[in-house]
Amino acid sequence: MRKFAKISAVLAAMVLALAFVGCKDDDDDDPSVVTTWTASEVGYKGVVTFYDNGTFKANISDEEGGFSVTGKYSGDTTKYGAIVIFYDDGETETIIIETENGKAYFDSYQYKYFKQ
């Protein structure tokens, strides 16, 4: 009887251990940051973050307050060239990543965003 109790205890411990190993962490679905770009001028601050799942988020603040915009993009935000931005509100913008004094940047709505 003691042998059966020991075997049962070992089996129960194994089942419990496998139950924890078998659970997947939901955080794996969070996108990773590819690049972050910032613009800072008197009265204006913008931060645009591009993610590896093809989405972006821009946080903008100016004298009138702050807001965020989101959407999708196509292109490689780590290299020079064209990136097409598809805002969630239906607008589209093409930005060109260039270099100035060895720093990568793009212009968007009269502001210059530099790669961080």
C-alpha cells in the first residue's frame, strides 16, 4: 500500500509539473519595436514607433494638446527609402527616410523626425 501511495504521489507531481509547462504565456503576441523616431521643436513633440507586425503608433503633443494616431505601414523603417503609412482614419502618407549629417530622418507634416 505504501508503494502505491508513493507512485501516486510521483504521478500527481508529474501531472502538475506538465500542466504548468504546457501553458503558453499570452505576452508572446505583443509586437516588438522595430524603430522609434522623434521630432522635437518649440511647441511640438512627436514620437512614432514602428512595430514588427506592420503597425505603428504616433504620439503627438503641441500647444493645443496631445493625441495619438495608429495604423499600418509598408517598407523597411531601418533603411533609407520610401515607407507608405496607412492611417486608421483612411489617410495615406509616403515618407522618405534620408540622411542629414550622418543621422537618419524623415519629414512628416512639416516636422523632421530623427531615428532614435
